[in-house]
Amino acid sequence: MERGNFYEKTKEFLEYNKDNILKNLLEAEHHAKMLTSEIKGGHANCIIKHLLFIEGEAEEAINHSEIAEPKNVELFKMFRDLVYSLRKSIMRGKIKDPFELSRKIWILRKVFESFNEEYDTTKCAGCEILTYYDVGREREKLEVIS
């Protein structure tokens, strides 16, 4: 396989990973918003499923970004670790409040958007209310709480 063709294919696979990450973040965020009472038992199993899928796609994105976007390799690793940490917190029963869970998934999405400009909703002219958002501050909240 030619070097140029290999690079283009890897870039396509990375775009596929990114699309799947965002789709599943949105699904998990939506499911969390639908929860109305304390999280217990298996109430968040569907969210856990989405987070597992996101972890897997992030793992693949790490490999693909080594070729297609080397500047993002460490960011994908950090993102994967945040997803893992949140998933484990849910599974261990450390997160009981649906609003808290929804907020943490929202933060994950903002972290992902921060290094994937093509998905960055903070640039949306219709969402100017989000100008208060600071990715560093939000990432710290997620790391401290999880």
C-alpha cells in the first residue's frame, strides 16, 4: 500500500472514530437527562454501555491519530482516561444524582470538542450563552469529582 493511500485511509478511520465518539456522547448525555430519580441498581447500564463504546473508539483513535493527527495522541489518551474514570465511578455507585451524571457527560463532550474543532459547539453563533465555558476548568471538575 502506498504511503499516501495509507495516510488517507488512516485519516478516514480516525474520522469514523470521532463520529462514533460524539454520537455516543450525545446518546449517553440524552439518557442521563432522562433519569429522574437516584441512580441505583442498573439504572445507568445503558449509559455505561455508551461509555464503553466511547472508550473503545478513543483507543482506536489513539492509534489512528499517531499517523493522521500526532498532536492529538496525548489528548485522546487523556480523554479515554476521563471516560474510563467516569464509567468506573458510575459502576461503583459513586454517582447517584442524575443531574450530576448529566453534567459530567456534558463536560466529557466539551473536552472532546475542545480538541476536535469540527464538532466544537462553543463556536456556534446560536449558542453564545456558552461563552462562559472554560475547558481547563471543566476538565479539572471532572477529574476531581470522578
